[in-house]
Amino acid sequence: KASGPIVISTWDFGRAANRAAWDVLKTGGTALDAVEAGVKIPEADPNNHTVGYSGFPDRDGRVTLDACIMDDKGNCGSVAALEHIVHPISVARAVMEKTPHVMLVGDGALQFALAQGFEKTNLLTPESEKAWKEWLIKAEYKPVINIENKSYDKGPSAFNPLMLPGNVYNHDTIGMVALDANGNLSGACTTSGMAFKMHGRVGDSPIIGAGLYVDNEVGAATSTGLGEEVIRVVGSFLVVELMRQGYSPEAACKEAVTRIVKKNPERAKGIQIGFLALNKKGEHGAYCLHKGFNYAVCTGDTEDKNILIDGKQ
Ligand code: SD4
């Protein structure tokens, strides 16, 4: 018998998201409904500049969002480079449920969202615009992602996940996977992607198998960090396949990170990659390249916590 329900998600902002997911799980709701409800919290949060509304824009000043969702039956939906919509995860779900397709991008995704009744919203808040204008002064196209943040050493509350040493803006995706009371798994992943990216750049997050994968026989996985590296190894699919071979969630995540490093140790320097996994038994684990990655776990009304993962590479 599966030991759900449980929901886990990336980073400390995953805690608030998990609570929203938990409200669905605790009343017998499906993992699919739970993960959608969960990730909508950071999507709408004006203080979170890495997901949804108020996400940092691309280098042309446009906020373009990536998201995907996958259920226990292998159904999946995805949007990439979607503009003007606060909840890309819900558009991804609509792609899954209301079209014969898996993925819609850019203008086509927006057109579909508007036709589905999603409202057009300006996602660029004054704060994000200010950050972009500051970035424009140098306009260095140097995508640095959540590598070890010294302020984390002062404890999670002092940790500003948006700022790296040297005031380099960071960015973090929310990836969430859940197991419901019926023992079914689902997952969701949503992000504004790399801050100040090239217009049209798509990361791993909306790519089924890279940023998220769910196999209801085995487990589910999601990723955060430099998406290009995750795409190269089809990371989340790899983690799930390793769990199928008997790896624990943590060992599977570790092997996926190790593969990325092995492929190109030079390229792996100075970037962050984190994988997070949950198996069918409700066991969870994660692994990352650099110290500072953490994830949130929720198994009850008062059972929520953050687990700090220190990379050992
Ligand atoms: C991307 N993987 O767009 C995402 C971003 C991320 O922590 O997770 N950053 O590449």
C-alpha cells in the first residue's frame, strides 16, 4: 500500500505551495489537482521573481513563462514562452485536457489561453522592471543560477534566493510532485526561466522528461537549476528510470547530477542543478551540485518542513 498523501517541492517557497496542495490532498483530492493548486501560489506571488506574475523578464523586457503538468495516466500538457498569463500551469493543464497536443508555445499558447478565458495581465511589475533596467546597464549575458549563496549559511531565513554574491540575480523554478491518498502520482513545474534570457529561450521546465516526469508505476521527479544541462541528459526521465532500476530517490538524483558533471566538468562549474524525486512508496530525496538547494516536504497539517541538501560534488 502506498504511503501517501505527500507533497514535495523545490526551494523554501515550496512550503507555502505545499500547504495549498495539502489542502487538496487531505480531503481526498487527486495529486493532479493538488500540484496545480500548489504551484499557483508562487505563480501569483508578487514577491517571487522567478515564477509567474512578477517574474524577471527576458533581456528584451518581456516576461515569458514556461510550465508543464503530468498526471498518473501519462497525460501531460505544457506551455513555453507564454506571455501575459498569471497561471501558465493552468494553461498547461488545459492543453493536456482540451487539445490533442502536449505543448503550445509563444503566441499560439497565448491565443489558446485567451480562447479558454484566461485573462491577459501585465506580468512585469515595477520591481522586476527595475531589476531588468539595472541589468541593462551592463547587459552581460551571463546566466548564473543559484550557485552556493553565502547568506544561506546564516540560516534559511537570511537566505535571499534571488540574490547571489555580487548581487547577481538568481532564479528558481517551482517543481512539485505529489502522491495522493489513492496512491497516484502527479507533478507540475513552472518558472519564468533564466532572468534576462534571450527572447525565445526555453529551459527544461516545460519539457516533459527534462523538467518533470511522472510514471505512476515508479515515481516522479522534477528539476531546478540550469535548464540547458538538464535537457542534455533528459534529467527527470533519467531519475525516474533509475528509480525503476531500484535506485532510491536520492541515489537516482545523485546519479543524474553526476552524469551532467561527467559529460562536461568544465561546463558544470559555477552552475546549479538540483533534482527532486518521490517514489511510489512515498519515499523522497534530492541531490544538487552546489550547497544551498533545499526542498519542502508536507505530509500533514502540521507536518511540513524544509530539507537542506548539500551537494557533495
Ligand atoms: C530554467 N530550470 O529555466 C529553469 C530555471 C531554474 O533554478 O530552475 N532555476 O532553466
